[in-house]
Amino acid sequence: MVNASRASRPDVENASVPDIATPLISWFRQEARDLPWRRSGFPAWGTLVSEIMLQQTQVARVIPRLEAWLTRWPTPADLAASPPADAVRAWDRLGYPRRALALHAAATVIATEHGNVVPRDVDALLALPGIGDYTARAVAVFAYGDRHPVVDVNVRRVLKRVLRGQGDPGPAKAKDDLPLMESVLPDDRDDAATTNAAVMELGALVCVARSPACDACPIADRCAWRAAGYPEHDGPRAPKQAKFAGSDRQVRGLIMAELRASDVPVARSEIEPVWPDAEQRDRALASLLRDGLATGDDATGYRLPDA
Ligand code: SF4
């Protein structure tokens, strides 16, 4: 039994919160996937890179890119010494390439203002360019083992089902979600970090959005949603991810692929074949220029930033 006293915790809606930490920690030790960022000795810089890559991108696609990235840039200073275009190129097809620019900007600050060491303090992490609340907490907990609640979409789904009896997590609300995670964290620092990782893993492997595998769930006997007979959720739902096919995001990706593949500026006429709708193509190119992911004009051609 882990030390799961909650006497000094912020109030949550449930007066009595079940101990889910004890069974989850045991389950996690046996069932967790062997992922690079969970291996002993994995650097904090690797945790930061992996957390940014994992936002919006599946684990299987992240692992090879992450390993190549850390081989090429083993510390923040190594990345900061390369031009942003190299980061965008190495991002390859992970999607949402603004994350590559944000990582480059964060690496530059870590190298110049933090002695090339990823900060441990959540506020110092939050002060880095492009680092949001989730990533700051995840680095403090998973790289340094500190005790903070970390909430992603998988955590929200599990906790809302187990503690609130609600099948759909609803829209993210930090004011609600963080105290809910806090309410199940053991006092012990290591147990708290493992519990947080275990809730995430349960949401990724067992308590999935559609067809949760309740027969294989280590906390099935404590799940309020299951006990209530899986009632339909009638409140606001978590927003669905916008369709990729035909979206501006797809067109941006196609233009970026052209720019990444070329060592010389790309003429607008070479970009035209990537997408038939000229208005949408122009809008996508303009947004890439605005985001700093591309530079140039019709006279000089288009290229990655600082290529
Ligand atoms: S019992 Fe089912 S719904 Fe409840 S936490 Fe486990 S997998 Fe999720």
C-alpha cells in the first residue's frame, strides 16, 4: 500500500477518493511499455524533446525521430548551434512543425541562460519559449521525479470515468483537472510520479476512448462509470480533432515537404502542383510565412527559415 494520505489535498468533488495508486503502480511495473523516455539514464533534454514530439503525434512515429534527434543534438546547446531550418528538416513528417521552431527557441534559452541544463522548476520551464503548462509539469515529473499533477487527454478520460462516473472527459479545464489528478497522488514523490505515468498508460492501453478493456483493468473494482453501468454522457464533450484530409494543415504539410526536400529556394510554380485549389494553397503558404516556418517571396523563391 503506498502512502496515499490526502488530508492536505485540495478539495475535489468526490468526498472519498478511492485508492487507485496502489493497484496502478503494481500494474504499471508489470505492463508498462518499454519506451526510450522511461529507461534509466534518459536525459532531461530527451524528456523535453519527447514530450513536445508526443503532443499530437503517436508514439510509434515519435520514437525513430526522437532517437535521430538526440543522436544529432545530444544537448540543447548542440541544437541551438544549428540553424532553425535544420530543426524543421529533422522534424520531418511529425506534423505541427511549429513545434520544431519552439524546441529550437527553447534550446537556445536553455543553452544561454541555464548552463545547458533543462530547468527543473515548473515556473522556469514555463518561462521557456513554446513550453506550456502540460510540458512544464511533465518534464518536472518524468525527468526529475518531482511531485506535481500532470494531465493529458488520457489522464482526463481515466479520472473522469473512475472518479466522476463520466464516460467522456468533456473539455479540458485545468482548474478542475489538476486537483482531480492531485487527489489520487500518493505523498511519496516517486510513487506520485509512477502513479501519474500509470494513469496515462492506462488511458493509452486499456481505458481507451472507444471500447475500454475493463476486463483487463486493474482498477475496475473502483471505477464509478463501470459501477453505474456505463451511462451515456449528456454534458459537453471533449472537442474532436479536425479532419486532416483536405484541411489547410494537409496543404501546409505538402508545401513543407517541398521546402524540406530542396537545398535551394523553391519557386511558386514548383509549389503549385502540390495542391489544386489555388486559394487554399496561397492561404497555406501565407500562414507558413507568418509562422516563421518558411521565408522568401515570389522573386527570390521560398525556403525554410535561415536555410
Ligand atoms: S473499468 Fe473500464 S472504464 Fe473504468 S477505468 Fe477501467 S478501463 Fe476505464
